[in-house]
Amino acid sequence: MYESRLLNNLPRVREAIEKATMRAGRNPGDVTLVAVTKAHPPEALRAALAAGIRDLGENRIEELEGKVGLLGRDAATWHMVGHVQGRKAKQAVELADMIHSLDTYKLARRVSSFASEGGIRVPVLVQVKLSGEEAKSGFSRDRAVEAVHEILELPGVEVRGLMTMAPFVDDERVLRRTFVGLRRIQEEACKLPGYEGRELSMGMTNDFELAVEEGSTMVRIGTALFGERPR
């Protein structure tokens, strides 16, 4: 089932990314496709790996733990794209190759502590809340650059860039405003001493083409690849 879905869907998604980069005068190779397998069974991940996808994303630590346990830590580049509770920071450090959702300084300190204990450096993205939606987490627009500066001082944490979630709307102006906003925060953060982050994780199934046009380097796509999540 998942093999046939990807046979149809993956070329379409890759073509859409390529066309979006061309419209923006960018190189398609600058955009990483992170296949988000939330709620899909291991069959979906195996099909993704067989289709040549190497970056897999999960929203929940429990699912990430189970799937890494089944497929192996080295089977893919594992992305933790969902909210990480402080009490699960240790698992995130151990399981994820990149944490996209560093949304509080408290969480950053916990990630730093566990990474330092393990003698490793964990690639992270600082999550910025630009949508105004209460349900979404992240640093505010006004606080984002200061947060990056503070997190840069923590050992064991390697800030690779920023992440945001756009509101789930069809209004292109609203979506572009969100993506442009993150790009501008990135431009400000790049003035900080020691900051070399270049990643902008923004864009999902409903808006990834706009996100790529506005500078996204990582798109987090689930439904467009795997279909609707099983109930």
C-alpha cells in the first residue's frame, strides 16, 4: 500500500519542490524533504527508505522511540519535529539526529544537560511562534533573536537554524507573511557572534511550495506522501 502511494506521490512532491525553488531562483538541492510518519505504521517508513527518502520525522517521542527501535538508529536521519516535554528531553537527545522544536529556554537547558552528559552535540532548531495561535508553542517574534543568543551559550547544543509552523489557512498572504517573518529573524540572528545556523524548517503539506519560495531549507511533509493518517 505505502509503496504504491509513494510511487505516485513522491515524484509529485519532489517536482513541486523543484519548481518552487526554480521560481525563487534557488537550487533544489538546498531543500531537504523530511517525511513525517506520525501515526503511520513501520511499513510506511520502510517504504520511504526503499524509495530513497533518508530523513524521517516524528511528532511524538513514544513513536520515535518505537520506530527507531524497530528500524535502527542508523537506518535514517531522525528528526523530532513535534513538541518535546521537558521530562522527555533525554529520549529526544538519544534518539533524534535533529530536534526541530526547541521552544523554551528551559527545554534548551535540559537538552544541553543530557547532551553534555553523553559527550555529544545535538543539532537543534529554535522554534519561533509567528502565527499568533495559542495552541502553537515557540519563542515570540520579539524574543527569538535573544533566545538564539542565549541558547548559543549552552554546551552540547548546536543551533542549526529556526523552525516555525504557519497557521492552517488558505490565505496565501498570511502564509507568506509567516515564512518571510522567519527568514527575517534568521537574517537578524546571523549577525550574532558564533551563529552559523542556515536551516529554515518551514512548510508542510498544505503550504510547502510557498515556504520554499520564501527560503525554506527543510519541509516537513506527511499527508502529501503517505495519505491521511490512520485513525
